[in-house]
Amino acid sequence: MALASLHTARTVKVLTVVMAMSLLALGFMHATAIEPGTPEFERTWARTDKPVVDGLVDRTWMWGPEANTGTIEERYEESPGGKRIVQYYDKSRMEITDPDAVDDGVWYVTNGLLVNELISGRIQIGHGLYEVREPAKDINVAGDPNDPDGPTYGTIAKLVDEPPLADGAPITQRILRDGTIFNDESLEDAGVVAAYHVQVTDIDHQVASVFWEFMNSEGTVYEDGDFIDDLLFQNPFYATGYPITEAYWASVKLENVVQDVLIQCFERRCLTYTPGNDEGWQVEAGNVGQHYYRWRYPDPGSATPTSTATTTATTTATATATATQTATATATPDPLPEDRIFVSSISATANPGILAGRAYLFVQPDASGIDYQITVADVANITAVHLRAGSETEPGPIIATLFTASSSVTVLDEFVLAEGTLRAEDLPDSMSIADLAQLMADNGTYVTIETSGQPAVIAIGDVRALTFAGMRANLSGSAVVPPVDSNAFGFATFNYDAATDSIDYRVSLENVPGLLSVHVRAGSATENGPILATLFVTSTPLEDYSGILEGTLDSADLDDISVEELTYQMLTGDAYVSVHSTENATGEIRGQIKVEVLIEKI
């Protein structure tokens, strides 16, 4: 690196294209009809799909002929009681995140970012909180589920960073299941072009003309008790979200017949165009709702969360690290494995879709210890947290106790239950710190949260090496210690990549009077700490600065701390961003760094 570069933010470019298009209806009927679970869900479904059910139009379902589930409570931190009401359909999921919001008839009911979650493995359970699991890499995006050659969500994940086509360029790119892209000039005859260029944060893609026209099309809809002619979508991106890939042609098996199909995935849905179909049956919304539900709830019973505790914690317990049983591990005292940061996403045993807590572990470079932090949420009557040998599917003995309490503890909101350092004396006699580090790197450990109730083990999660972490800090004068009355504001994002042992950062600032420097510092939200990393510094103040600073931190940029240790401090809430100015040299604005995204090595 060295220091950050400066530039301005990207803008959105809009191309308006009007072309002829047609619609396709495809769905399946259930043995027992399931109605929309709330009046708001009924209204949202009926607007586009009641005309299809009543035979007034011939077009793709936007939800499906009926719901696939009843209403379900899924965890979402900012919703009342930490739960939001959702319902699954063939094509998507309806959700009401804030029931107290003004019902504008459009955004009150939303459909989730299901495609984003399928390709990333990150299930969003709060504005900045995610559960991490294996991405849906083997589920086909379109066509017959048993098609061995069609693209999957794993294919789509490989296409996200591909560059956009030029405005108006013919779409002739073809993809294979393994993500290979090649040009097929014969596809020019289909007449599909790049029609609408979307450039927003982290997204830079064209929308294919057939899909762009569909997203802006008019037709018969059901509104306020009447069938009327209106736009299908009051906002063209309401149903789909922004495009996360370009549009690609693929050979897809449809009812055992291989056909050319154009596929484009958006944040919320994937759309397909099959020119071989009869007119009026060419554009479809994929069955993303079905795919996502099958992925998130492989056990059908896991979609019915149990009630959570309503008491609050009144006891503060400290963690002890005393091994009570022996564990078998392959002795590999030297060298340490390359992996340094490990994570366990601990899910409720009764409801695997519900995240009960998370364990962060950091192997010190000199093998003198393993730092750890345990966070939990919505767990009643906790008595212990253990690190064990084995896995979720192959239980083993206790290696170390990360938390224990003389009387049980109940936690409602996300809470740091315990943190500390494991030393060799805390482990079984036959195990060293290097042994334990190697066992974690070999996917040979897991974490359990145990309670005074039955079953005793209430949550469990395999320990995995961290591959990627996304973190964020919102910057304001009120966060400075002591607070500063400032008109400046901004945010900072950090992306840790274990493969390159580096951290990419991006700091967006507004109205900073005489910008001098930007640092990452050690400390919690209530304390001031020393500099860990310098992101920007200048001897000539930048007056009234608004702009973006970005760069990459690697080992050459850090003096007394490694990239991994810096990342661990960010993950565990022990680091913040501080912006300094000529008016406030000790800190103009500041923000604590918090986790947004985690990817574990599977």
C-alpha cells in the first residue's frame, strides 16, 4: 500500500429502451391451498398474480398460484421482539420487517435478497448481522432440478465481478456450469441487447433488454378490489432488486428437452428468457423462493422457531478455561498452520436456521495462546460454553471450557458472554496450543452452548478458518470521546481476505474541516486507544473535504500488529476509526468497527 487514494463516488447511468416482450406463466398447484398469511401479503400477491389465477392474463407468476408455507417468524434483530413475519412462495419470500412503519402499499411488504444469500451463504438476521453457512452452490438456477449441465447458484457466484457490456451491445455470452464464459456469435439473431446500465455501490451491470422491458411493462393488475391496467411494478426494481450479474445464455434442460435460455440474476430473483417457447411464455421469474426455502430449511421442521426466553441477565460471569476431559489430536507442534482466525457460527439445535451465538478464535503467532470471544443472543439459562473435538455430526470430548457460571445466565440481545486466552495449561495434558490450532485448521473442533434445561446442549457450531470478513464503521462526532459537535460524517468499510493476508478499506467522508489524518485505533466505544494502522495522513490539510479514501493494508503497513491480529480486534469490537482535522486534532468524527459479513473456509 501505502496511503489511501482519493476519488469521487460512482453515479447511476440510465438508458431507456422500449422493446416488444411477452410473458410466461409457470407454477404448480398444491394439494391443499395455502392463503397469504396477512392482509398485506394478500394485497401484494393479488396485485400481479390474481389476474393470472382468474385467467385474465397469460404471464409469469411473480409469487406463485398460492403460498408454499404459512407465516413463519424468522429472526431479524431490528424487528419487534427480534422476529419478523415472512411467508414463502414459489418465486420469492414476502416479509414485513417493520410492522410499525407507514404502509405505503409498495415497500411495506418486501421480498428478501434471496439470491444474494444463496450465492454467498450469508443469511441476514439484522441490519448488520449475518448467519454464515455453505452457499447453495449445487442448486440449479433454472430448468429441471436434476439437470447435470445447467448453471447453479455456484455458477452465478463466479459471475458477480464480470465487467458490464457496452450500452446496446448484443448479448452473445454463453456460460457453462463451471462458470466458463465464451462468445457465441449465433446468438446475435435473438436480438437481445444490453439495455439499462446500473452503477451503484458494489454493482456495475447491464440489464438485458427483454428483462428491462418486463420490469417496466404494463398489464392487468388487481388493486383496491378492481382489475385495472397499470404498471406491473410501481418501481422497476421492486421485485428483482439490482442486477448482480450480466445476462448469459446457457443450455438448460426443460422437461427433459435442452434449450437455449437467457439467465440474469438480480439481488432478489433470477429472470429467464426462453425464445423457443410459444409467444407469451418466454420471460419467467425463476423459482427462487422454492430454492431458498429448501436451502435454508433442509429439515422442514426447522422452519417453525420455538419461543425465546423473556428474562434478562442479572449475573455477570467470567470465563474459565479448564479442560475437564481429554481429547485426541494429531500432534503438530511446529510449524503452526497458516490459518490464524477461526469462527464458529453457533446455531440452535432445534432450529438450525436461527443463530444463537458466535465464537471468534485467534491463534497467537508465537503459539503461546489462543484468544477467544463468545457472543450470544436470545439464549436462556446458559451454564457453559465448551470447545470440543469432533464436529456437529460427530460429537467428541471437551477440549476447553470457554465459559462457565455458578448460576445460569439468560441473554436476550447480542452480548459478549466471555472472552479470554487459552494457554497450554488450560488444555488436556496431551495437547499443546499448536496441536489445537492444527485441529481447528483440520475442521476437527466445534463449540457448544449448554443450559440448565433439556436438552442440555442448546446450540452447536463447527469451528472453521475465516476466509473473508466484511466490517463497517459509521462515523460521527457524537461517537468521539468526549463527543464533538461536528457537521462532518461518513463511514468506513474493511474487507479482510485470508488468501492475500490483506485488508482493503474504503473511507467515505463528508464536510471534514481541514482533514489531517484517518487511523484505525485500538479501543472500545468508550475509550481512546493507540494507533493500529494509518489509512491517510497529510502535512497539508484538505479544507472542507468530501470524498473517498481507499487502499489496502498488508504486513508492510503495520508495525506492532499482524494483519490477522488487527482483523481479530476489528471482529471483536476492540477497534475504531478516527478522523482528525485542524479544528479537532484529537478527533473530528469516529466510529466503532463492527462485523457485517463472515465467510468461513469449508
